[in-house]
Amino acid sequence: MTVSPVDLASLLCSRLCHDLLSPVGALNNGLELLADETDPAMRERCMDLLAESARVSANKLKFYRLAFGAGGGYGEAVDARETQAAVRGLVADNKRVELGWYVEEPTLTKPATKVLLNLVLLAADALVRGGSLDVGAEENNGVTEIVVKMEGQRIVLDPELRRMLVDGEAEGGVTARSAAAYVTHELVRNSGGRIQVSEPADDVMILGAALRAG
């Protein structure tokens, strides 16, 4: 499947705008309420809501900057602590998901970082009723191996998303919803690597990727 760079950028922007619409809209609504509110207790409540919406917006922007952006400000590798902070920021907005971080390497290449973040994004969306999300990565013989394990009462990874992730194609082509899966597939394919997706079993599902470390 071939997608033009312009179309792919548009789809990723659509995903970003979709995810930011709610917290940014809440900021706007909070400011409107604050302008008309005179009760001190209600004004304090408005300020709390504004602070929460601003935090959520900032967390999403930091995550998508690394997951979709060019990685300006970084060299050929990204400090794993930066990646961990981005993941924690994303998961912190979902109180029903518990994160386990098992990344052994101090740094990951930009492609590996993007693959890890996009797998986390897909996994977090698949935990529709919450659960645990364990993220691991290590380098072996010049290959970076990434594993994202989901565990929860209901795990839903749309078959078309799965096909896009593994095969790089799906009925209807790339959409804003499947753009992250397509980007992940292409990053791994271009590195000569592979992606594996387990079948859900006993409320557990695993996404895995292996790509060249250099």
C-alpha cells in the first residue's frame, strides 16, 4: 500500500486534532465559565479544571511530538527517560490503566522510539475497560526488540488495525484511525524488521516488534 507523504501527514494531524479536541475544548469552556463566575469556591473549581485540561493537553502534545514528529532536539538516539515520561503522561490521563516500564536500554534510536510509542498508543486504545500495560525493550546482537503486553478484562484490537500493523494494508486504506498502525509497520519494514501480534488469550494480548538498532 502506498500513501503520499502529504496524505499521511494529514491523517496524523487528524488523529492529533481529534485527541486534543476534548482537553482544549475544556480549556475554552473553563475560561468562559471563569469569566462569568463570581463565587470563590466555583472559581477555584474552574481553576482546577483548567489546570487538569492544560496538563492533559501538554501530555498529549509531548507524546505525539515523539511518536509522530521529526524528533527535533534529539540526536540519532532518544533518552529512554524521555520516552518513559511521554508514555507515563499518556497513560496518566487514563486512570484505569496501570503502566509497567521494563526498558533495559538507556537510549533508543528514533525509529525504535516511534515504534514503541505507537505500539503503546494502539495498546492503550485496545484496553477499553482498563487493565495493565507492560512495556519492554532491549537490544540483542544489533536488533532492538520491543514488547507491549496488554492485560485486561476486555481487549479490542480492530482486525483492520491489526492487518495494517502487520501487513501495512487494510480494506479502505489508511485512515486517521489506522495511521499510527501504518507508520509503525513502515518504520519496522524499512528497518528490515518484523511485527508480531498475539491472539487474545486469558485477557492477555502482546504486540511485538524487532528492528535494527543502528
